[in-house]
Amino acid sequence: MKKLLCAAVMVACVSFTAVRADISSNALGLRGILGDGYGGELNYQRAMDLYGAKRLEVGASWFADDFAFNVVAAAAPQWHWNISSAFARGGFNWYTGPAVAMGLYGLKEQKAGGEVTVKGKNEMYLGVGAQLGVEYDFKTLGVPLNLSLDTRPIIDFFHLKGMGVGDILYGSLSLRYTF
């Protein structure tokens, strides 16, 4: 157990002292939500120095499944580190940061005839969470493209439903044009 704990501490120390990533100034694209249901996010990233964070990500998303639908705006400042400058020509990075989200959601119900309707009124959504992911920036190869895989679980303040395991396990695959 001691060896496992020492190894985890060493990995954490190396990760936080790793070389800062060279990221694109701007990126615009789609962030697809992977999980039960369907949806996506129109996403924009801007490189900036914001209280130590190196990039700000904002997005407007929609998501629906058999039980509910969501329309959400989110923002997340991100800290970036290069995973290995030798691996993949230095374009392979990981990032993390806090996230805030607000929007509307509503519950669905299916009637006997198969018609799906909204059950009750739309309700406000406001929450905080975190974002964690990995990305590959193809600009190191001369291609203006960024591909990332991340998760952004959010805890809802108004309804205090909490955050389920699915919120953490569900991720998002993003494809962005960099400029």
C-alpha cells in the first residue's frame, strides 16, 4: 500500500511540474456528449491569462434523453500541461479547471399513444463543477485542428439532486478548428 501511495504522489508531483502546453489562441467547434441520449455543444476556446489559467472555454449545449431535456450555457477556465514534449511532437496535453453552468431543463413523459410531451414547466439550472480532459492539438503537424476527450460533471444548486456516477463517467468528444 505504501508503494502505491508513493507512486501516486510521484505521478502527481511530476504532473504539476510538467512543461506548460503550447495551446492555440482560438478554437471553435463542436463538443459531442457521449452517454445515454443525444446532444452537443457549440464550443469556443480563447487563450488568455486568467488568474493563472491559460484558456477559457465557453459553450452553449443541448441534451435530451427519454426522461429530460437540457439547454445549458457553461464556462470553464483551464490550466494546461504538456503530457510529453517528445510524444506526438508536443501536441498531446491534459487540462483541468473549475466549471459553472446555467440553463433550463424539463422532464418528459410519454403518453399511451406514443406522444412525448413536456411534464410540467421548464426549470432553471445553476451549478458548479469541474472539467478534466486530454487533447491533441494538430497545429504541431501544421493542421488547424484540435481533438479532445473530457468530462465536466456539474452539481445543480437549485434542486440539489447531486451528481451521479454517470455524470462523471460520461464524457465529451470535441472537434475544433484552431486559429
